[in-house]
Amino acid sequence: STLAINPALQPTLTPREPMRELAPVGTVFRSAFVLHVHPSVPAKNTAEFIEYAKANPGKVNFGSSGTGAVNHLCQALFARRAGIEVVHVPFRGGAPALLELRQGRIGAMFQAVQEALPVVREGATRALAISSAERSPLLPEVPPVADALPGFDVVFWQGLFAPAGTPEPVVARLGAALRAATEDTALRARLAEQGVSVQTGGADTLRELLARETESWGRLIREAGIRPE
């Protein structure tokens, strides 16, 4: 996902033009985020949370693992789509943000399923929604954000790339090996336990994904004026 984000967020980082500097091999996995809130937030679902935020503009502190992180952009897109005004509070990683959420010093956060799961299960936070279009097997009772905001589908994804100019037979061999790995049922089961959905797809699938997300995240970053801190 960072390859799609950095060209607009931090254009000095390499690769500066991933579409030109890398050769897609195939997709590996996607991982969704849980929208969870401190119990002091009187919302039981996404629609109620949106109404609460609209009634309290600029008063809901929304944590993230850092400016420009995927969960921050997920929150920014959510706020724009929902028409709400929230305060972004960036942290240096998900762990310190989670600590502040548990203490009620921030009210909400989009967080990786595996990170959020323990505090949700113990009742320290309340899960409202999942950021992917489909439900998470680890939190099957939690509906997608898309139920309230149709079309919403934000995940962290990984793909395998080679340097641009890698001979096509080499890319093909890498792709075949990756496909065999991502179709392995034992691997899929192990990753599912971590809230990760294995995604089997070839070079064209990854190329289209990178192009689509580079365009969409770039537009959001520019329109929202997001800058690294």
C-alpha cells in the first residue's frame, strides 16, 4: 500500500515512480482495519457514530499509527465520505495509539484486526465496523463500513515486485512460485488466524491495483492537504 501512497505523500522517497521502476509479479494478501471506539463514545454502529460525530464537530479525537499510514488515510476517507469533522491524532505506531484509546484519551481508531481483537474481546473498546467490503472471519459479527457508506473498501495490501527490466521468464517463474504459495491451504489458514486474507493474483492484477490505489490515495492526499510530520 505504501507504494501507492508515497508518490503523493513523500515524492522524494524511492521508488519515486513505482509504476515505472518496479515490475509487478503478483498479489500476496490484504488486511482490513477495525473501527473501534472507547466505551465512552455512545455509538453502537457506524451510522450512530457518524451521527455522534456530526453532533460534535471537531470534538472526536481519531488516532492513527502515523500521518500517511494506511489507517490514517482510511480515517480521512471515512470522514470525507461521512461528511464529519474529526481531529486526527497521529502516534508513532499502533501500540501507543491503542494505549491512548484504552484510556479514553482518544475516542476512535481504525486498527489492524489482530491488534484490535484482544481489547475488543475484553470489552476495553467497542468494534463498530470493518473497513473491508467483506466481514472478517475473526470478527464475523462486525459489519463492513460499506453497510453505511456504500462502496467503502480500504485495506492494507502487499504484493511482490521485481526491479523494472527483470527478464520476463524470471518474472514468470517468480509468479508461478508465488501463486503456489498463496494457494497453499496451510499458509492461508495460518494467515487467517492473524486477520489476513491471502490474495492470489498475477502481474496484471497487481499492476491494476497499484494504478488504482495510486490515483485514489493521491487524490485524497492532495484534496485533504495531508503532509508528513
